[in-house]
Amino acid sequence: MQAWAEQPLVQPGKHSVYQRVVSHPNAQVYERANAKSAVVYTPRTFTSFYVYDRQDDMLRVGVSAERADGWLRVSESTEWPQAVTMVFTDQMGRDPVLFFKNHTEVQKACEAPSIRDYVSKLSAQVSSGQPLPEEFPVLAAEPQGRAGQVARDSFYLLPVLNIDSQFKESGAQLLEVACLDPGNPQGDTQQQQPAAGGGMSTALAFVIDTTISMGPYIEQAKRMIGEIFDEMQRSPAKDQFAIAVVGFRSNVDARPDTEYTTKIISDFKSIQNREELVALLDGLKEAQASTHAFDEDSFAGVKDAVDQLSWGNYSSRAMLLLTDAGPLVAGDPLSKTGMSAEGLADYLRTNQIYLTAVHLKTPAGFNDHPFAENNYRALAKMSNGRTGYIDIHATDPAEGTRQFEIVGRTMASTYRQMLESTAAGEMLQKPEMAPEPKKETPEQKAKRLAAITGYAMQLQFLGDKQQTAAPSVKRAWIADTDLAALEAQPNEAPVPAVYPAVLLTKTQLSQLRRQLKSIITTAEEAFLQDNANFNFYEQLVSAAAQMSRDPTKFSTDPNANLAKKGVLLEVLDGLPYKSRILGMQKDDWVNMSTGEQQEFIKRLKGLIARYDEYDRDSAHWEGFGSNNPNEWVYRVPLSMLP
């Protein structure tokens, strides 16, 4: 009875939110509050524990909120008041993240007369490789320059411990974090030896709308691909560059005469296979029948290109989408993917594919332009907050094809230069993180975007080749945005240096998916009954709050409604980041029009489609040696939670 009745300690000032810690590499759970007692078991790295008791330097902990398992050393754990962790964004011109010793030092950086100069000097000293003096304000820095970015297969955790929002209006929040790397348990920040492997290789996929209106652009694309290969023939990196082509139309069940929804015209072919690619391009033709609506299933074309092309053979990956219509989005019963633009953008980022969306604004699609632009901007959004969207004002096919050729050849030429520089051991010039100009030609946009993505791809290649790891820092303060960029662009959107994610197990993700489906059913029934549907809002906020604060507790009672329990505000209070629904008030939901509420429901349906892909994504689940798939974890971006 005593064991059954015990419960974890609550966080200071709370009544229902429990204290939790996360274990370090090589931590052990002991039988008693003594490190000399018997070892009960060795937990997985980053195991999340509830805290039941504290005695000197020992914590009584348990993975369940129902009972304790044993005792853990304080020094082998990090306090983790919520399940939020941070993830580095791609280095597309931003400065590396600096880990400051304490809050005073990071605040001093934010208040420096010139933030850019102050931060640059600190970064230069850290990257010099010389021992840092004891009084130096920075403990470590994110890998940079020739070290590349953190390798794609190097899992790390940046749990958020505290937050300071005093500079939020300027565009930055200060975070106290721990930086834990399971592959680097002793805190050794020395660079590992380069891994064996070949040189850099680049894959560029063209995903092309092949409906009736696209005839001139399809023919131009065929010619342009041949011209790109002609230019590559003279390059020393010619064997490291390949092109694939995917066509898309719309739902073939709705209009069988359109022949297909998507079609892989050709997988990646290099110059050695040029003739084979040319022959396959004969199959790239416009449809002979109209699709069921003006909008086409471009999202299906993008997703099938991700899923069906041989990306694994290439270290850097880019995609160029070409269409004159908007997409079929989440909630559309004829959408093949069921995904939203933001969900598909997350899917692309997870697979390290940089998308440039080329949107042909033709006179025929005038009324569709705002809808299409909003969705393609979201689809092409990069981790640095900028977008890879290019609009071409195609007043007639001749002008449209001319500008499209310039865009395509500019992108390919920049990626060729990236390959040549990397092969020669040269670093590309770090692009300036200037704000997106209000007036740019398609060629200027293409040059800017190719320079940003090319730089990011080179850093990622170098990080993968050298198996670059995140620094091991037990506790430090960082800024969540590029501080130097804040000074350079005081009136522009900040450049994210990290973004929030939540560590979820397969079981928790499955339960969240089931509850969202139930919530959507409730909402749709309410619409049919013309009900104001207060309960829907409460259910949704409850699910979002529990997943952000305590997903483990959510899994024990996935149908709990925190709003009705009266503890919702306590759970939300102090969260460093909130998903979209957590920023809403009940009146915001009730005052939405029916159309706005339905759009919100469509977004939730898009999230469910993304969760299905998380479940299938075997490459990015981290098991830390556990053979039980239900214990594996996935870093789900907070933007992908309700």
C-alpha cells in the first residue's frame, strides 16, 4: 500500500507538475541512497525520471509516476522541468551558437555596444583551438567552419532548464540548457577522426507539373537539363552530380484520363548515363486531359520524389519544384499525401533535402496566386526561417520559360561550384544573412538561395565526413537566435539558431495520434450539429499542454482533460515555448469563423499525416541500445504538435 500510494515530488510553486531529471551517459540506478550499494540497473542515456526524494547528492527516481526504481546520483543527471529540447538550425550564414558560462555573461553579450563585434571575437577565440583562459565567458561553441555542422547521425540533447525573455522584443530569448552527447560521454570536445568515405556528391531532382498548361515549360526543362549536363561535362566534379525528374498531375481516380497522379520519369542519372536520361525524358509530356480542379497534387510529387528516388547515394540533396497551380492540401479528400505545407516542409528537412519552389504566376491562375504562394512559401521554409520560394510573373509562355531557364541553370551552376570548391579543399564564402529584398528578379533570388543552401550542404558534408559531434556541456546559457544578425537586422525577423522540439516515444506519438483523431471527430460532429464546441478547445489545449510539459504523464492517461481538472494554467505556466494552440485563448477559438475553424481542423489532419511518417521513419528514431521499439524516441519539432 505504501509503494502504491507514493507519488513524485512536485515542482516548486506547483501542485500537480512533477519534478523530473534526465540521466547522463553511464549513469546507474542504485538500490539505496548510497553509490556503494548494489546497482539495480544501468538506464539508457537520456532516460527521463520522476524524482521521489532527495538525500544529499542522491535522488530517488522512477521512470513511472507510480513507483520509484532506486537512487541516482545528482551529478549523473540534469534537471528537466519540461520535455522541450532545442535543435541546431542549419548554418546558412548565421554565427555558431556560443555556450556562455552563466546568465551574466550572455546578458553582457546582448548589451554590448556592438553585439556583432563582441560575438565574433568570442567565436574566433573558441575556434582557434587554443586553450581558453579560466576567466573566458564561453565554455564551448557549436562546430563551425571546416569542422562542419553536427553530423546527421550524431544524436544530442539540449534540454531547456531556465529561460529569460527580457530581450524577446528584440528577437532573442536566453536559455539555460545542458548539452548532452551520448557519443561523447566524458566531455571530450576534441574532433573525432574523419570517417572513411568518398568526396561530396550532389543530387538535384526536378519535380514538374505535367498538366495541359505546362507544355512549353516541360519542353524548356528538357532542353535545360541537357544544357546543364553540357556545362558539367567541363567540370572536374562532373561525376559527382546527378539529375532526376518526377512528374505530377492530380488525383487520377477523379479523372482517369489524366493517366497518373505522380510518375518517376527518371531516377538520378549522372553524365555517364546522359543518353539514358535523354531517352527517359521523352516520357515527360503534358497531359491530354484536364484534371478535376485548377489546383494540382504538387505535394504528392514532392513526397514521392523524397520516397522513391535514390537520395541515399548522395551527400547533398536539392529539389526544384515547378508549377503554375496551387497544391491539394491537408483535409482535401483527393490529396494523395493528406499533408499540410508545414508538415511536408518538416519531412523535407528531416531528409536533408533543400527545396526551391518555382511558382509560375500566369494570367489564368490569377485568383489562385495568393493561396498558392502562401502554401509554397510554407513548403519551402528552411530551418533558418527564410523560404526557398521564387515567383515568376509569366505574362506569356515565352517570358515564363526564359525566366525559368535562368533560375534552373543558376541553381545548378552554384551547386557545381560547391562541388568543385569542396573537392579542392576550399570553403565556400559564408553568405550574408541579409533580409529578403522586397524587389528581386527570379535570377537574383535563385543566386541568393543557391548560395545559402550550397553553404549549408557543404558544412553538412564536412560534419558527416568527420563525424562532428555537439559539444558536451553540462550547463550553460545560449541565445535562441543569431545575436550578430539581430544587430545587423534590427527591424527584420530574427534568424533562429535553435528551434524547440519534444522528445516522444513511439507509444506517446501513437497515443497523441489517436487522441487527435478523436478530437477531430468531436469537432466535425459539432459542426454538423451547429454547436459552439467549447469542449473541443479544452480537449485540444489539454493534449498540447501535456505533450509539451510531460509526455510520459500523458501516456498514462491520454484522455485526461486538464482544463476540466483545473490545472491547465499551472501546466502551461513557465513553458519556454508554446505550440500554436497554446497561444490561443478560448475566445480566440469561439470567435473564429466556421471557415477558420475548419482550416484549423485541416491543419490537425495534416499533423496526423506527418505523425504517420514519423512512425515509418526508421532512420531517425533513437533507441540508445534498447531493443524495445516502444522505448525509442523521436525529436518532434514543437511546430508539429497541436
